Amino acid sequence: MSRRGRPKTRPEAVGSLIDRVLADLGAGPTARAVRIANHWADAVGSDVASHSRPVAIRGDVLEVEVDTSVWCQQLQLRTPQILAGLRETVGQDAPSEVWLRVGKGG
């Protein structure tokens, strides 16, 4: 039994399909923020991740909440390494800037 009218295509990874669907629905920035949050510990290391968490992305600026002012200062000094780690782990979804604020953190 053959299926007529159905194009023969290769299977695709669900992750790439979800990204496209979310972008089509206008939820691209939300999906981008979720990908960054999911890879945060890989990008910055477990020590930094235990004291911080990404909370929002506005344009190309990632907002990160840090648990103390001391860690906020430390992360400010490590911003180039954080951005490099994000570029390595999330690729084109990586932000170009990081904005830090003291809050609940990791």
C-alpha cells in the first residue's frame, strides 16, 4: 500500500521543528531565552550557575539575576568569558551583552 500525495522527506530533529514553529508563532524570543537558560550551567560553569540565573532577554541583551553584590561584581569582571561560553553552547542564540542585577540568583 503506497501513500500518494505525501512527499518523501527525511526525518527531522524535534528540536529544530519546535524552534521553527515557535518562530512562526512569534515566540522566537521566548524559545531563545529557554535555550539560554537550559544551557546556562554548561556555558558559565556550575559554580557561577549556582549563584546566578538568566531571567530575560531583551533584544541582544541577556538579563541575569545574581544572588549577592559580591557575585555580581565577579560576574561583571567575567562578562567576556560568559559571552564566549554562551556563544560556544547556544551558537547564534547567544546574546552580545549581559546585564547583571542582584536578586535571588541561582
